[in-house]
Amino acid sequence: QTMILKKSDTSPAETARQLVLRQRAELLRALCCGGSSEGLESVLDLLLSWGMLFWEDYQNVRVLPEAQRAGLSFGNCQTADIENTRDDTKELHGTAIQTLQTDRPGLVRRLRDRIEGALEVLLHTGSFTPSDCDEVHLPLYTPSQQARRLLDQVRSKGEPAAKDHPSPSIQEAPPKECLSYQKKLRSTVSAQSHFLSTYGGTSSLSLEDIYTEVQLELAQGGSEAQPQTGALGLEDVVGLVGTLNQEADTVLVSGEAGSGKSTLLQRLHLLWARGAALHDFFLLFPFSCRRLSSEQRELSLRELLFLHCCWPDGDQDRIFQFILDHPHLILFTFDGLDELMQSFSDSEQRHCCPTQCAPVPTLLFNLLQGSLMKGVRKVVTSRPEAVGPTLKRYLRKELLLKGFSPGGIDCFVRKHHRDPTVATRVLESLRSNTALLGLCHIPVFCWIVSKCYKELLGCGEGEASPQTITDVYLMILQHFFQRRASQRNTMGIGWVQEHQDTALHLGQLAMEGLGASCYVFTGTELQKCAVTEEDICMGFLIRSKDLSSSTNCKHYEFLHITMQCFFAALYIVLNNNLDRSTIPKLFQLQDRQPQPGFHRMCLGHCLIQQEGALKEANTAAETPNLQITATFVSGLLSQRHRSLLLLSCPGPTLDRKSKQVVTCLSKGMQKHFKSIPRPVEGEKKSMHAMPGFVWLIKCIHEMQDSRIARDTMAKLEVEHLKLTYCNIGPVECTALAYVLQHLRNPVGLQLDYNYVGDVGVEQLLPCLHVCHSVYLRHNNISDEGIRKLIEKGIQCERFQKIALFNNKLTDACTECFAHLLKMKQNFLSLRLGNNNITAAGAGQLAEGLRFNRSLQFLGLWGNKIGDKGAEAIANALKDSQTLVWLR
């Protein structure tokens, strides 16, 4: 490669084949220096795995005299060669033989030191005979050549033998100590993963019984040439799909709080422990970043593995040496990187020695970026904000967790309720409340609703059904209090006042924890906040499985991080002695770059603290958690909850705090509006949402005050509102529709590259009347979601444009679009590129196009309409006087 790059005077017209042939003598000297052909054979392995060298050519090169070896036939240099081998490639695609070819360099590297174990496996399965083994064992072969000969022999025996070829996890017989340790580790991981541990108090729910698939997407996806791929599964987390950096080992699974990251990881652990998945990994080490964050000692890698995961009973030295010698057989998982009290930078200390002690954050950073234990696969879960550019450079790939699909919500509720009658009633209640259905897209909300189904079903005409996130958390608050109060028959209308002391005790603990980025609490910390045994028995605090089992002291944590944020918000609202600056400072966090100690300064006024109680912390997780807290504060101070809180907090105090929130929201939105640049002459005025804009919208929605929404939107004057790549899901769609419906002038709403889905589309309908155009490219929308959108859009006079590139549309939706084109003679643009529309769908669209006299833009590229569909469209457009753009 270096040699070719040096030829800067090479003509652009000169092919790679010509260049190689012209330099073949020089290439041979470089590749075969030292009297060894290893360099050449390694290059041949790579060319074969890349598909640049055909198998027949590879065989010829290996047997030709050295003087003739330079005449290589590169498969990508001659069109005829490509055409002649396409059929062969199709036949090999996805087969075990193809895997042997594409993975050849790695297989040679892994096999060369473990030939005996591989041959033993092949003999045992009957794929090899003793004579086959003798041929591989010829003394004239080097270890690498023996590995190549073994792979060639497997290939020659056909697909059955290739399927039996030894996988990386069994390429050698591990020492018996390692086998015993694997058995113990599987048993430990299985016990830890058997019950659903994501939400506290769910120990009675078997993960096997309750686990429901969530939506996984690749983080990249901005290219219009990239077709919509099928749904990703658990096996794709560590699989090849979506790999961007082959040299990196770390896979990131990111998602918002409550989206199911920990449960997904727990499911992977359980499948590995049962031998049902991850067969390529001999050992799996699960880590909790929450626990690692509490580790004050300096540890070596060996201590980190054995202390925090599973202690070996056998020869520790031999087991650890096996781990060091076989990094490709090892999988590490780190759950909750956002809960680690450490932000990483390039100035981080480099640490390469597995036996040398270092602070745990240093070990973790060097593991993730590859300085330590290169080759070990690592899977990390985190909220998106916690992973900065420093770590993202070292990612193999990133997957986004999008919560439940509509089918997932149905599946989870039915699994949660074994009584099908109850499950049906809960689902009917959800479907009648689109706002609540949108919330249940997030697994933690779906769990709360399922757990509090009696309260949900008990909402009669006099009681409002939950509409906001705050409503849902108040419902579970009532559920837990009711469960304890029922034993004493003291539950009444003033249930918040009755349990005010508990709310304040737990609220103070939650606030101090957020101020210190602390999510696990000792008995001493509980005692300092006056948390009693009765408060603990309410169920909001649970024993920490990560820490309590490894120390003599009890440690506690809130049953979910969002519950800690909710109690912190309760403390802010119910504490009559709260410093007046707390709420303004809470809402100002979005405008500041986090600095060490800033959150301590922000929250310190309202905390009863001893010196040093709050740790100096600078982590990207702090701001999102405090934003969640501010969202809950907005909801609790809404007028709809005023009567509930009046018995616990004086009216004037509630009014003052509510006005503070309204002022903060108004100032925050004004700041966004002032940042809108003046439009270039001839272009429309656009606003691209800055960080925090969607959060402010959600806070306004939580207050459920149309006057606030109307006053806020009165100041927004743009023709396009761009919210691309803003993590907009159904919950955000509900808030957007609530606020945007109060716009004075029509706007183009651009929501490309989010995860709106069918549920989110339904949430957007209330604001469709103020949208002259809607852009929903790459949003996982199906025919059902579009059907509802078109039904509403036909009734909206201003609605004139829609873009739906790269979704999941089929012929089932084209009749709706045809009806739209017939009914709306002011409709201007229809873009349906890169979907799954066939000739039949094109024919239906053509029926609508014949009657339309306004359409200017039509995009159908990337579908499957074929000649017949194209002809139907052409006939429908031949008399068009308006069309100016066709793709």
C-alpha cells in the first residue's frame, strides 16, 4: 500500500491491476523478504477475505513458482470476472464456507497456536480423518501454514464440514480450571439475571416470563442511499451488523432513562449463562457502573474481574493467564456508564499493565479505548449525553434503544397480567388515551401503568386519566402509599399530606444524591436525612444488589433513577423552607457548561448537609437527571395537582413556585427564539432546535396550561421548525403537538431521523392543522401510522407537503395517498422514496394523480415499482401542467 501511494505520478487512468503487474518484482522482494513467504500468504488471506481474489486464483498462486506469483488476478479489476463470479458469490453468501473465507485472516491468527485442539474437535465431529490431520501436521509447514491448510481442508469437504469447523470459543480445549470457572461464572450470572432487576420491587417477575423485545437501531443512518434495514435483534449487539470501526472493541447501546438498556443487557447475560447465545465468548464478565462508581480502592484488572464478578475456586493464576492469552473469547459488559462519576478526556492516564493497580475509572477508560485488554469485546449501556467525543472515537458501533413498539406495549402488558381479562381492560384503557399510550412506549412507564392498573382502571368520569409523566409517577406514588395504608385503613383524600414526612425524607435523600451524582446510599446517609425503617418499607428504596451482597453494610437505591428525580422534585415543591433561588438555578442548567462543583452550588442552598457531604463531580449524567427533575417540578406545580398539594404546602408558596417555573420556561424559550438567524434573501426563515428546546417543550406540556403554551408560541415566527436528530419519540411528539397547536402562523415541521413511529404520528395529529409541510424521513413509520395521518391531513387546509423517505411503507398505504391527491387540489409535494411500494401501489397512486391538478414534486425512487408501475405513473402524469420535479 505504501509503495502504491508513493507513485504520485501514476496516471488516474492506470488500473490497480496494471500498477501491480508493473511493480511485481519490487512487490515480491518486499513480501518475501527474509526468505519467508509469510508476508505474501498474509496478503493473500486479506485479498481473499475482501473478495478481491477469487478462490481459484488463490489456489493457483499458491502452487505457481515464485517467479510467476506476481501475476495475480484481482477480482475487482475486470468487469467480466465480476459478472462471472456473481452467481458463485450469491451461493456462498451467508454460508459457513463464505464465513471461512471472509474471516480467514482472523481464523489463521487464532488457529496457529491451537492446531491440536481444533483438529481434536474436527476428528470428534467426523469432519476429519486421521490422514487429514497428518496432512495438516506436515513438518515443512509453519504454524500459520498449518492453520491455512486446515481451513483449506475444511473448505474442500463442503458445507457440512464448514459448519462443524471449530468456532473461536472451542478452538482449543481450555484447562480444566477454566472450565470449572466458566461453570461457576455461568451459575453466578444466571442467578443474578433470573429475575427482572431493572425496576426495584419486581423480584417476583421472572425475566424469562416478562422480557419483551425493544426497538434497536443503528446510530448512523443519514445517507439517502441507505435502504431501510430490518429490525435488529439481541444477536446484533455483538454481531457484525453496523460495524464502523473493525479495530475497535467497544459497542455502545444508548437510550434515554427507562428505555430498557439494563433489561436488554440482563437478557444477554441470561442467554449466555444458559448457553443459548453468545457462543463465541467463553467467559462473560458483567459490571455495574453504579457499583464501580462506589469503588474507592485502586485495583488491578485481575482484582476488578474476580472481586466484582466471580471469584475462582481453582488456580487463579492459570485462569487469569487464559483470559490474557485469549482476549477474543472474553466479553465485558458495563451497565450505566452515565452513572459513573467520571468524565473522560484524552488527557486520561494510559494504563496497559493488567497486573498493575490503578483507580477504577482509569481501568475502565483504558479498557474501553483499547489500551488495556485489546481484543476483548465490551458492551456499554449509557444515556446518549454521557458519551462524549473522546470515547466515541473508540467505538466499534453504536446502537440506539428506542423502547417498545406498539406491538411491544401489547406484549408487555399481556405478559405482566396473567389474567387475560385484566390485560385486555388495561390495553383498552391505553388505546382510549393516546397521550398515555405514547408514554408507554418507554418501558419504565409501561411497567408503572401495568403495576398500577387498579388505579388506572379506577379513573371514572370524576377523575382525570393520566396524561403526563408527572401523572404517571403520582399514580405509582399513590399505589405504594395505598398498599401500606390499606393495612391500617387510613387512606383518604389527603394521602399526600398523610405521607408528607416520608416524601420529604426520601426527597432530601434524592436531592443530595443528585447533587453528588450519587445513586447508592449507605445507612449513614439515610440516617442523616431522617429516613426511617417505615419509609424504607414503603417500597421506593430497595437494597442495592450490587453492593449490599459484597459488604457487611446495607446499601440502598431508588427503584429507578427517574424515581429518584421524582422525589427530588417533590422535595422542591413540598419544602416550605426552600431557598427561593433553587428553581431558577435548576432551570438555568441548560444554559451552562457543567463545571466541577456547579451542581453543588446550585442545589446546596436547599440541602441540609454536613461539610463534604456533596462530592465534587463533573459528569454528563448530572444535567439530564436534573432536567428530569425540573420536568417533574413543572408537572407538580400545574393547576391540575394544586388541590392535591394544598394540604401539604400553603397556597401562596405554591403560587410563587409556579410563577417561577413559568418565568423560567418563558425566558428559556425566548432565548431560543432570539438565536434564530435572519434568513438569507430568497429563503424561508428557519429555526433548528438547540439543545434544551425539546426539554422546555416537555416542561410546558407537563404544566397542562394552554395559556402558557399559547403565550410562548406567540413569539415564534418561523416558516420551518427543524428537529432532525433530536431523539424525538412518541413522548416528545405528545408535548410538541400540545405546544405547537397554538402557533399563529403555519409552519413546516421537520422531524427527520428520529423515532416517531406509528404511536408518535398519532400524537402529532392535534398540531397538523398548523403544518403546511411535515417531514418524517427515517422514522420507522408503517402503513397504519400513515393512514391516520392522511385521514387527518385531508381535513387540514394548510397541509400541502409530506416527505416519508426510508420508512416501512407498502402498497397498503398508496390508496390513502391516492385519496389525498383526489381530495386536496392544493397539495404540492409527495415524497415516498426508499420504501416498499411495488407496481400495484404505483397503479393506485396513478389513480389519484389523474385527478390532481396541483402536485409539483413527486418522489418514488428506491421502491420496486418496475416498468409496469412506471408506465402507470407516466400515463397519469402526461397531461400534468404543474409537475416540476420527478424522481
